[in-house]
Amino acid sequence: MIDDMRKRRDIDWSDPAQVSEYNRIWRTENAARIHGEPNKARKREAKRIRDLAKRGLDLPRKAALLAEQGNCCYLCGDPLALGDAVVDHDHRCCPPEFTCNFCRRGLACQLCNKLIGLGKDNPERIRVIADNLELAIARTTIRLHEKPTQLSLIEGEDVA
């Protein structure tokens, strides 16, 4: 029916009932194309390739860069899979969505990349945060050791 409609172009596009019927039939005939997982996977892969291209990398160059880093995040040193690696760069050179060979610092895990971004790429700020976090953890540890325990109704068991 859709092919007949397309060939003859006899749909009155101002008639909501005809347009609705056309759309219903088209969605039914193309359900796999609209909702199919292969379509979603292709879209995800295409987006990943576009994102890499914006950052001046293609997949082989990204893989080579990760291998140079020992397949680890260049910031924390944790193991890093190619699909999880994000390109970190200096924002003084390129805007957030783009990088060049001059400002690219390396491949990082998403947590480290977000951390330095939220720390405004300021190492001193991140050091102060780390020092304050260590103090807070030490104070909390002391308080947790002082926390009274509650005795349970069952003899000999403590409840935290």
C-alpha cells in the first residue's frame, strides 16, 4: 500500500487521517529498521568514529597511543580498554570537542578525565582537594572507632 501511495503520490498531506494511516503502515513495515539493535549499534559506532575524528584520531591511532601508554590511564595508571579511553587535552588550545597533536595530553579513564575537568585543569586545586580529603577521612575514621555498638538480643552479638 505504501509503495502505491508513493508512486501515485495520491496522499492528501493536509488530511490528518491519511497521513496518520501512511505513518502507521510505514512504521509497521519498517519496525526492524527503526527499533532494531543492529541499527542502534551502527549509530553508536558511527558516533564513536565521529567523536574520534573531531579529536584528530582514528581508531588505529587511538589504539597505538593507548599501547604507548601501556594500555593504562596516563593519570592514575589503572588498566584501560580502548573503548573506555577518552582523549584528554589542554583546553587553552582547542575547544572541548576538538583536539590537535599539540594539546593532546593522552588517553585517560573517564573518572580521571572528569576529575581534572572539574578541578579546572589546575593541579594545585586537585592537590588541595586531595589533602583535605585525607584529613576528612582521618577525622571520620576516628569518629567511626568511637561509635558505640548496640548489643543485640542474641547474647554475644554486637550490632554496629
